[in-house]
Amino acid sequence: MSDKVVVVSGHNYVDTSIRIADELHADFLDVKYKRFPDGEIYVKIEEPSIIRGSIAVVVSTMYPDQNDSLVETLFLLNAVKRYNPQKIILCIPYLAYARQDKEFLPGEAVSGEVVINILSSTSIDALVVVDIHAPHLLDSFKGYTANVLISDLLVEEGLKTMSNPIILAPDKGAIGRARYAAEKHGLEYDYLEKHRDRITGEITIKPKNLSVKNRDVIIVDDIISTGGTIAKAAEMVLGQGARKVYVAASHALLINDALAKIRRSGAKLILTANTLARRIDDELIRYVDISSRLADTIESLLH
């Protein structure tokens, strides 16, 4: 490519950022990061003169330590902009606060909107995110946006050890992710629906249209947080005759005892992407590297 490209990374996402830089044949610039005794953050890009006239790609994810990660990202953008790149592309694999995409209760802040507006104020040219919880938040961004879907990559990994598979979304709102992966791989898909017995009040969860009996199931979602929803879905599907259940989630936060809940549910595997700044070493989890897909998306924005 004719344009010079440089990659700058948040301090907690260096390994994946280096892979993205390698895919782009870009220079990777080291960043000095430290925290002052009072808790304030300091960043300094090494050899910043390389940025001049380049296309600068800032890669920074926002979990864990969402607030600090947001501030660090803003500091990196400020430091990059001072050296007059021709274009700035910001890649945030996990965008914090995106689940608060509207005022659910009176008086709430719409924090997802706040984060997007803050990023817009930095005058970056493009924003790349991975499987954002509420894609409509990106509508208010003043620049180009790309929401990178990856459910097909997670499902592809699961299919290596499955037979007669079906893809399920945990609810109707997540059907798009299931459909995307299913169409990529030529599979059937459906979503889970709650049913309440009018006499006993008992709640069951089952697919809207398809049967899971004697089939392998992949439940596809964007975020696993506390794990309760996914664990209940896996347990119910197994109770309806599924042979085995895998869970495919773009962002596996796995808060508190989420992993234990999912293990107890009978799910055999959690397939997730390397979108976060931490990795959990457990036989139940398998990570799928998405750096190539991120690099492909970023490359499409270079010219």
C-alpha cells in the first residue's frame, strides 16, 4: 500500500495490536504508560515523528477497567493528533457502556450515547468496533463507523467438533447474530422464547420454531456478563433433548461466578473472541483470534 500506516495501542491490548499491525504491514509504535501516585494516567508515544503524514490506527479495548481505558484512549488520540496524521482510525474491540443505549428508567443517563459523543468530539475519521450491543448508538458518531460481526468465526471453531448443528439466539433481539453465522455456514437458526404456564406459572424456554432433539446446539450472543441468561438457556435446551450445547459470545466478561454457572448448566464449551484485555485460562473456554478480520476492516478504510 502506498500510504504509511502506524499502529498505536492501549497498554492492555498490545499483543493483539501487534498482530493487527503485522497484518497491515504497519509500524507499531511503543507507548510509555504509567500511573501517578494520585492515580492519574500518563501516556507517551515513543518516536512520535513517525506519525506525521501517516494513517494512524489507535487500537484500545475497554474491559476491564472501563473508565481508565476510556481516559487512556482519549489521551492516545490527543497524542497522535498532535503529530498531524492524514487520517486517524480508532479500533475499539469492546466498547464500554454500550448496553445503556436508552433511558430504561426515568432519570438515567444514556451512557452509551455519552461515550460515542466523547469519541466524536476527538474528530477521528473512523471508528471500528466489534459486535456492539446496540448498533444504533453508532448513528450519532460524526464520521465513518464499522461494526465488525464475528459470530461466524466463533461458530466455525465450534463446528469442528459438532454434528447436525443448529444455531440459536437467546432471545429475539439477538437473532441477527445467529442469522449472520447461520447464513455464512448454511445452517438452520432460531431464537429462544419464554413460555409461562398459565396454571402453574412455570417458565420454560424453548426455540420458537425448530426442535433441538438429538442435535448439537450453539447459542450465539454478544456479551456474557454474569452468565445467568446463557446458563438457563443451555440447561433448558439440554432438557429438551439437545445432545450438547456450546456457547458462542463475542465478549466473555464472565463476572463473578459466571463460569461456574455455565459449567453447571451442562454447556460443554464457551467460544469467545480476544476482544478483551484479559484472558481466562480454563478448559471450558476457547479463544478465537479476530485480529485478521479487524485488520481487513481497517485496511478497507485506509484509502
